[in-house]
Amino acid sequence: MTKTRLTIDPAAFDPAQADPELVALNEKIIRDQKALPDPWSLPVETVRKARRDGRGILPIGPREKNAEEIIHIGGAGREIPVRVFRPRDGQTRGTFLHIHGGGWVFGAADEADPRLRRMADNTGLTVASVEYRLAPEFPHPAALHDCTDIAVALANGHLDLPRGFLAIGGESAGAHLAVLTMLRLRDEYGLTPFRAANLVAGCYDLSLTPSVRNGGKERLVLNTDDVMEFVMRLVPESVSLKDPAVSPLHADLTGLPPALFSCGTRDLLIDDTLFMAMRWMGSGIETELSLTNGGCHVFEVFPTAAGQRSLDTMEAYLRRRVSFPV
């Protein structure tokens, strides 16, 4: 029988027990977002630039000056940049393939530099983040093709990255793409190279889970309309939103690696994490779940003690998997 550490503490959903620091953060985010223009009223490039300049709701840390960049030539001769962080002590045990968030429309590999730097140093893994193509200019499956091209090149030793132990993950849209990448590697390439997945606040059902549908208009990082707008820009009209090719919650998960699922209980995408974690476990895969009472969507990017604890949990998970790989 497959062992699992998936447990759900009802206290995680009790508002009276929420971390006061997170409660205050949520109130500030809601207040600040009300003062900002609706992002969908502006050109996509305007919102992207504001986000990169630190004028969005998500804090953008300083860029790592010593990060490396690898350019891989993917399908049809596409250049796919990969941003690389190697452990400062010079000792590396493998590679963590990171896929950034941003609703498939926003975001960039260098927006997560501080967290990826600390992950490399705290896990002993080289961290490589994919600069995939964004919608709506490049709708599905463009981003998935880019992520898959990099994953195949990594698995086959065609990148200057260590392969002793391979893991994959990301946050939000990045977690979604990470799961789709693993599925595509398995089904189209016969590859299952990853030994662990670190999946943070992912969106796994693009037809919308109940927590997304019932999220309403209040914008705590995301609201219901935001998720719908993101999905509309990503998925062509000809593709069903319940198709496992875009909604991995409906996919056969057989053969995927052990995973840690992390999410805040005030996250609009909480059902996606709960449902996917249960499906992972139901597929006979070792599964762990980390829930943070009161945490908003990707609360780990904000400077709070709870966010640091969540990052600590992820890094400890990866260290354990490296020490005891399946």
C-alpha cells in the first residue's frame, strides 16, 4: 500500500484561528486592489510592464545579478530561455524545473528570483525556470510545448544542468503547466524523469471548481472574473475546458511522482488544490498537503512569517525526496 501524508486539519479553515498577520495582509490587498484600475481595462503589455516595475499587487523582489541564462532551441527552431540558479556552495544534487505563475498571460522567470535563489541554496538543487510563451499572443498549447521541450532536453541530458535528481513544480499557472508537462512527457515521450513535484496553488480545472465559481467580485489577488479572463485568453474556443489536455484534474495521473500540494485557505483556487491532492492520492501516489489558514493566493510571495514557513515546508520536502528518492 502506498504511504501518504495527506491530512486535512479542520482548524485550517477556522477564520478565528487565522494568522493575524495574514488577516491584516488580506485586508491591505483588498484595499489596495480597489484603488487600482481593473487590469482587464488596460492593454496586456501595460499590465505586464506595471507588474515588472513593481506597480502590481504582487511584490517583485530584486533580480539576481548572477543568475545564468541558457538558451535552448526547441521545436520549430524556437529559442526558449531558461533562468538558472546553482547552489552557492558549489554542491548540487540535481535540478528543480520551475515554471512561473501569472495566469498564463503575465509573469516572467526572473520575477521569482529571491525565492528561487533561496530554494537552490536550501535544497542543494540547481533551479532552472522556463521563460515560456504567454497568451493571448501564444494560446494553448504554446506554453506547454515550451515547458515540455525544456523538460525533455533536461531528461535527455541536452542542457547544462545536473540530472542526479530531477523535480518539477511551480505556482498558480506554473503548477498547472508542471502537471501538464509531466503528463505529456509520459504520454508522448514515454518519459517519467521527475522524482518529486512541488505544486503551489495551482489551477487544475479550467472549467472552474466551486471555490472559483463562488469567489465573487472581491479581488483578493484574484477574483472569479480574473480566472475566467485568464482561461479565455489561454484556451482556444475549439478546446473543451474539461479536456484533460488543459484541465489535468480530469486526467489519468498514473505514474506521476510524489507531490507536495500547498495552498492558503483564503485562496480562490483552494478547491483545485484539495481536489487534485485527493486525485493524486487516489491514483496510488504518495501525496502531502500543506494548508495555511488565511493564506491568500500565492501568499508566499509576500513578506510574512507564514509565507516563510510555507517556503520552509517546500524546501524540507524536496530535501527529503532527494535523500529518499522513489
